[in-house]
Amino acid sequence: MTTSLRLQVNPATMERSSTSDTASEKPNPSHHSTGAVQMRIKNSNSHHDRLSQSKSMILSENVKVPEPINRHRRNLSQHNLTFADIISTQDPTVVEKEGYLLKAKIADGGKKLRKNWSTSWIVLTARKMEFYKESKQPALANLKPGYKPECVDLCGARIEWTSEKSSRKNVFQITTVSGNEFLLQSDIDFLILDWFHAIKNAIDRLPKEQRITSRNSEFKLRRSSSIELLNNLDTESKEPKPEHRKSLIFRLNYSASDTNDRNRVKSRLKKFISRRPSLKTLQEKGLIKDQIFGSHLHLVCEHEKSTVPQFVRLCIKAVEKRGLDVDGIYRVSGNLATIQKLRFVVNQEEKLNLDDSQWEDIHVVTGALKMFFRELPEPLFPYCFFEQFVEAIKIQDNATRIKSIRSLVKKLPRPNYDTMKILFEHLQKIAAKESVNLMSTQSLGIVFGPTLLRPEKETGNMAVHMLYQNQIVELMLSEYSKIFGSEED
């Protein structure tokens, strides 16, 4: 270890000597000589000596002053750099890397965005990244006054490879402390790898204590909100903008009182729901009318004091009046919105005029009729008869099969039997016009089989059940007179 000495020199006692004089002179105990420099030990006995201590040493002309050794405790070669040292030694405006990449912004302030890939000219500096639509230099010449490129602050950001956010290859994600998320991609392997390491190195050089950590989400939210507030400060007034202040207060001032208010509202809603009257009570008071669609067939008939719903009669009458010759009748679907409108009118009003111009499309009427049978809680063929009809259709002898199905039809409840008889009589008229409307008994069986006949619980093969459903409807249309005729027939 070298000791640093402070040399005090009296110019009055020092002389420039010749070479011979210096060589012949003997050392003096009270003086020390270093090369051609003669120095005097500090002596503060006289005022003259004290004044001489501030004078420079007198050197010989041929002696060079050695370079001083930097022994400061923050010597860059001997000590670690602090954050202040890093910032002072790095110019944030110096471009470290730039080039084209595919970019997609998928989150803004924590709010998810629709992924939209676009080519961007990316400029990387020590602290941030900037996205341009084209190469930076040409872009600057054509930019409008006040234009600012999209900027990403890398302080505290996180970078990672991802294969879940996109089906493209070579995709990595950058997440900032403000909640912004970007995807960067390139099909060139070495290029995207070079970009990844360049951005990662830039992030690693920035303060580590500000990086995002998934272990402390509350800290992440507070830091994100604080940075958003700083970014939205007005450069003149240094006050947060009103539109950002309100959202920030909402995010940061969420307290226990808010939770109590929400629990109080939930409690009131539960009490209101528990005290609300039942559907039956509302119907008895006349506040809610009985529904046609979705009600049991026997309830509709009881309400109308008939054995066939009035809506079914009206639809059949309208179709027979202007739709028997229409191609694909009951097979072609009508406009669903108009069908739903007709359904609403039927449920809310007592009178229905299907001759109105808004129901001029006959497929709307047929679609509504099929919807009525499809929405019955129990189909036109009751659940308890399903297996019996399936076993009857399996009989090989045609006469025995018809007799068995006729016997089952006779056992149906009166509303089911009368409605079925009117419907199949109507469908038989449709099949009679097969040469015009191209609807055979087989086609009608395919359309109405699953609608009129289905099991309560689907336990077997659905394809097999559908085949039997179609065959039952087809046979009943083909043999209508034998099945629905009088006993004498």
C-alpha cells in the first residue's frame, strides 16, 4: 500500500543546482530529496514559512510529473455502478436497435384489446421503445405537426416468450407496469431472437425494484395506477386530467364501504324476490295472461273450452287457403324474427288475424305452427305412449301394424286425439299436392316425426329413435282413413 505524503517546500531554501553540485552534495538530515526536487519538512515557526507552504514545488526542467492514481472509492474499474451512475453514463436518446417487426397490442391499461397484427418500424433506446408505421427517418419527414409515435416505457417491464396468445411462431410478449401488453413476432428465427435479447438486456439494465411481480398483485395495481396518473399529467398545470382522475379514484379508493353497499343491495333484492307473488297468483289476478306457446296442451284447451287449440285451427286454415301449392311447404323455414313476433302476439293478444300483411309469408305461419308443437312441455304423442308406438311400428305384418297403431291412437287423451286428427288430416291434404309442392308423406314424416313424437329421456340410439319417429308419422299419413276412421270402417 502506497502512503500519500504532503510535501511542503520553501522556495527560499531551494536552488537550481548544476549536475556536479548536486552529485557532490551530501544529504542533510533535515531535508529530503526526491529526484531533482528538494523539499522542506513542515515548520510553522515563522509567518514566512506558513506563507511558503501554499507555493508550488520548484521542479527541474527535465523532470516529468507522474500521472496521479485515481483512488476514489467510486472508481468505475473497482466498484459496482449505482443507478445514478448508469443513468449518467447512458444517453436515453441513443438508438440501440431498430428495424421492422410484426406488432399487436392486446391490452391497454389492463383492458383487453382485440388482437390486430401490423408491421411496425421499432426503435429501441436505453429506456423505451417507439413504434412507427414506417422507417423512422422517412416517417419524420412526413409526420404531421404534433405527431407522437406509440411509446413503451421499459422500466419495470416484463418480457417472455408465449405460444398461447397467438398461433404464429416466434412470438414474445412485453408487459409494462401500466398494464399495456404487446406481442412482437417475426418468421426469421435469428432476427426475433436478436430482438428478444436486445430488449431483455435493456430491461435488465433498468431498476429492478420496479419490475412487475405476480406475487403482489395489489402492488402491481397501485404502481400501474400511479404511472398512469403521471403519464396523464398536464405539462403546464401539473394536475391530472379530469377524465383520468375519476377512473383513478374509482380504482384506488375501493374500500370496505363499497362492499357493504353491494351486500346491502343484494340483501334487498333477495328479500324482494322471496316476497314476489307466484305465477299462478299473477294469473289469477289477471296481471299475466295464460301463455299459448310453452303451455300443456290440455291447459290451453281448458282455457279456450275446446279440444283443439284455436291457434292450430287458424294456422291450418291459413295454409289450406293460400299455401297448399307452395314449394317446400313446412320444409322451408320462415324468417325467425317474424315468427317470434307472431309468437309474442299470440301470447299477448286474444285475437289473431293471419290475413294481415305482416304474416303474408306462408312459411312464417307454418314455422309458428311447428314451433307451437315443438315447445309443448309434453309432445302431442304423450311420453307414456312412446315405447308402445315404437313397438307397434316394428311389427312386420302391415295389417297388424295398422291395427295396433289405431288402437293406441284411440287411447290418447281427448285433446291429443282431436288435435292429432285435425293435424294429420291437414298434412294428408299437403301430401295430396305432392306433384306441386314436392312434399311427400316421407318428407312430412321427416319434418314432423321428431316434433310430434319423442322419448322423455334419451336412453337409446337417437338415430334409431328418429327413424321410428319418421316411420310412425309416415304410416299414419298413408293410412289416415284406417287409423282415424270410424269403427265400422
